[in-house]
Amino acid sequence: MKKVVWVTLNAKYMHTSLALRYLREACKGICHTDILELTINNSLQDMLGQIYETHPDIIGFACYIWNIEQIKQILHLLPKALPYTKMICGGPEVSYGTEDFLRECPMVDYVVRGEGEIVLPQLLLYMLRGAENCGIPGIAFLKENGEFYDGGLTAVNVLQELPFAYRAEEIESLREHILYYETSRGCPFSCAYCLSCASSGVRYLPVERVLRELDFFIQHRVRQVKFVDRTFNANKIHFLPILKFIAGQKCRTNFHFEMAIDYLDDEVLDVLQRMPKGRVQLEIGIQSTNLLTLQKVSRINHWDKIAANIHKILSFNNMHVHVDIIIGLPEEDLHSFSHSFNEIYALHADMLQLGFLKFLKGARMMRLAAEGTYAYMDMAPYTVLSNRWLSYGEIYWLQGFESVFAYYYNAGRCRKTTEYFICAFEHKDAFSFYRKLTDYWRIHKYHSIAHTTKALYGHLLDFCQTMYNVPTELVDSLLRFDALTTDGGRIRPEVLQWSQEKYKKEIHFFWHNDEVKKYIPDYSFTNWRDVHQNYCVEIFPFSVESCAHTSVMRKTTALLFVFCQGSVSYKDLALEDLDIQDF
């Protein structure tokens, strides 16, 4: 029996390919089908070797913005390693600009344009019969005379026809990976920068089937299921029963959704409030708060509703909230971007991802390129380089800004320290603070080197001492508190003045004293390794744990930190229980 291998390059090892599994299941009755998931971090020779070892008669590549350049390199090498293997390519990166791709990679026999689960089985039957130049809708190829044949874009009109993509026998090895899943295809919105604008309407899987398949993931105790629905909450009749089902489960599985948050009503918010802690996480694309910008890209944001719903959801304290902003959109210069950034930052979401506009093939943004005098990368990922509103120098500077912001805010690091300086010295202008930090970064050439977590604390300590007129011990106190409440308290930068160094004798005595049971009733001393791993006593000259955003009271404070399974809690420690005399 002929062997077909579906291949892709994932962005990270922890990712899985939903597309390959759909194709494997759709074609399994036709011939022996297998999948091979590599990553963009594999070397070219290693990828070629792993593909060779599968000895395929037909090989299919799933092509995306993050892997297309490496796939092109592999395609040019494959005929030298597997001269008799037929090649098929599909995915967003070859569904548009298909003729150019085929002329650049003439060794590719066929391209599937659009959704391939229905047409690929037909194509395989055609190929296995030894036929050439098939005319199946959705298939494109170069004829023997070099003429381009285009069967047009194809779509699966009835999603119920799709097979379930995952097999029980593979879940054990994938349990700790991110498993992708969808309940719908299409999007009700038409944002110019998104490929979803190329299609109209939304198609749904039946809710009953969705619940069965989610139960499959739950029963197999997978770590995370990430929905790829472009707007999960597009239709309340569809998504609300799914949310209620997830809220009612007892499981370890986390579910990730992209939502248009301004379309949630009180009933949905009530379900979200009842979610077990850590059960779901939300990704919310805001992109900009500039009304002219949003109008240019055909996006509708109800800002008051967005802000109110995000604040309400964050108050539930039971889920991770991730918001997005795009750099390089029309009508958004540096001043406008700073305003958008500050408004979105003020929501205090768990993560604020800064993305750079990309000119996706097939997206309507391509038609706005000339009007905005856009320059962008000719190769994937087609990132904006400049436009009428932002010069290349400003885009380049913003790339550094994004990196610095990711090191600190998006890593959940030094939140109390940065928030204090933003409020006390920058009048709540977060952009101004991170602008200064970015300039400091560039002056010291930190943008060109890697940084350990401990080094990041040292850089921020030096920056705050240099830029702001505050006592060194205040910055040190804020950073010590941040270090102990981040990363499970495992990071203790040597540049900070830890109490364990100054008060080693007194702190050691405390852990042998019965006073400790006032704070940890079931405590009993076993060994110093367990104490240091699970607890920390720290003394601060300022009341850092209860500081206002604009002021910190000078007051000697002792805190007892407890580390348990990655989480951190702390409580006030009476000074007399430490028996330290030089307060």
C-alpha cells in the first residue's frame, strides 16, 4: 500500500498541528497515512533526514507564515533525497499567491487552495491511479507546458463532515502539549489585517458533538485545549452551552478562547464568574483605541463595554486575561500609539501582547498598502517596516520597546516596582516609563544580548536609581518583594540586599522557635533545605506590600512568604517574634 506522510513545522515543540490530524483522519481509508511534526528550531539537515526516514510515496506540507521559508528550503532539497516522492502543499501561505509559489517551487506537484479535508482524499485517489493534471476543484498545479491551472479556493461547507482529529492512542504522548481544537470556521467580522476577512459567514460544529469531544480531552487529562475559533463568542446559542459545560467539569484541563469581549452580556459574565480558577483563559484583540484607525481597518470596538467587561472579569480572579494591540495600523503614529497603549495598559490585563502588523496573503490589508505608503518584508512573516505614520526608525525602536515590555510586564515580573514608578513619577503614563526604560536599554546595548532573570532585576534597579530621585533602599525593597512573589520565589538576585545575609542568626532562630506556629500551625522543623524551599522571612524598611501607587510609607515590616506548588502567599510577621534589636 502506498504511504502518505503529512508534515509541518510547528513554532514550538509544545504545539501540535490540528491540520495534519484532520488530513490523516480524512484520508485514512485510502492509503497508509502518517504525520510528522517538526519544529522551526530543527536544523535543515535534521528535518530532511527525519522526512527521509519515513520513506513516503506522497508527502504533504502544511504551510503557514511561521514555517513557509524553511519549507521552501526543504522542498528544494527533497528531490535529491527522495527523487520519486510526489509533493503536495496546502495551508494559508500557499492558498494565495499560488502561481508564484509553484513557479518558485516547481518540484511541488499540487497545491490545495483553502480547506483540504474534502478535496485531498479525491486528489490522493487520483494520484494513486497514476493520473496526471487532475482538474479537481480546490487543486492548483503547473501543467506540463508550464501553464498554471487553478481550481479555485475550497471550503468545507458542513463542518459535521469533518472527522475528529485526535486518536486515543496518541493522547498519552501529547497530554502536556497544547492541543488545538475548533468548533467553528469563519468570523462575523471583516478586519482588514486578518485572513478571516477573505471568507464570509461562520460555520459551526453541532454543540452535542463539541461536548463529546471536549469530554475526550477532559477524560484524558490533557493540560490545555486551545480553541482556534476566530471569535469563539460569535453566536451565543452555540458558545454558551459550551462554556456552561466547561464550568461544570472537575478536571485539570485549561481551555483558551479568543473572544470579542464587548459582546458579552450579564448571563455570560455570570458563567465566567463561576468558572473554577484556572479553567479558562481569554485572549482579547483590542488592537487600537484610535477610532479613525479602527474605521480604516473595518473594526468596531465598543471601548466602554470592552473596559467594563475586562475590569469585571479580572475582578473574578479566576482566569488569565490576555489582550492584544497591533503596531503599524493606518492613522496610528507614535503619539496615537502611546495613547492606545496607555488606555489598554490601564486595564491591567495579565498580558498585553504587542504585535506588529503583518501583510497576510489574501487579507484586505494588501489593498491599503499603497494608500498608506507601506513598506513591509517581502518574505514571511511580512512584517511592517514603515508607513505614512511611522518611519522605519520608529518601528525599529518599537521593536525594542516590545522586547523590554515582554521582559518585565508580560513575564509578570517586577509589577509592583514598575507600577509604583509609573504612578508616582510618570503620572500613570506607562508608555513614558517604558519609553525611558527602552532608551536606557539601547544606551547600554542590552537589546543585543541575552539576559538572565537575575540580570533583569539588576538592570531595573540601576535604571530606577539613575532615572528617579528615590532612596536606593526603596527600589531594593520593591524589587525584593517582586522577586519573592514571582517565579515561585526561586529567583534571589545577588544585587539585592536580602535579609538572610544581614539577619541570618535571628531568622535561623525563628525557625526553631515555637513562635513560628502562630503563623504556620502545622509547621515542624525537618531540615534547612525544606525551610528554604517552602518559606522565606524578609524584612523591609518600607511597607511595600500595602503601598499606594504614588507613595510608600517608611515603616519597618517583616513578611513571611510561603511557597506552595508554584503559588506564593505572604503574611505580616510581628517584629518581636524575630527578636531583632536594630529595627
